[in-house]
Amino acid sequence: MVYTRFWSRLSCAAVRLKTFADQAVIAFEDTRLFEAAQASKRELQESLEYRTAITEVLGVISRSPSQLQPVFDMIVTSCKRLLQADRCKGRKG
């Protein structure tokens, strides 16, 4: 009878340990998937920002094809935004 209780307790502990291990594996996989989704989201956001900057520069070129200064100004503005630069040193001529 003591023998049966020992194995019964051991079986119960083994089941709990197995359940905990299974839950830990699920948690690690969830974390990995979440991080992968966040990385993908950041890449898509960056791609959208680059495409927006290119579209803005092309729009200025099409509106003023013979004037370079507005194009350069838009390039600098887009670069500052993409690089998240608060200050941009450049020559004004």
C-alpha cells in the first residue's frame, strides 16, 4: 500500500512536471513568433517610409522639372525624416 501511494504521488508530480514543460515550450514558441512578427512589422514600416520619401521627391521633380533647389530641399527633408535627424548641417548657396 505504501508502495502504491509513492508511485501515485510520483505519477502526479511527473504529470505536473510534464504539463509545466509543455507550457514552457509553448511560451518560448509564442515569444519567438511574436518577435518574428514584430521584426516583419518594422521592416514593412521602414519600406513604406522609404517608398513615401521616394514618391515625395518624384512629386517635386514632376512639379518643377527645371528647378533643382526644391528637389534638393525635399531630398534633405526626406533624409532627415528617414534618419530621424533633428539637425541637418548643409550649405545654403
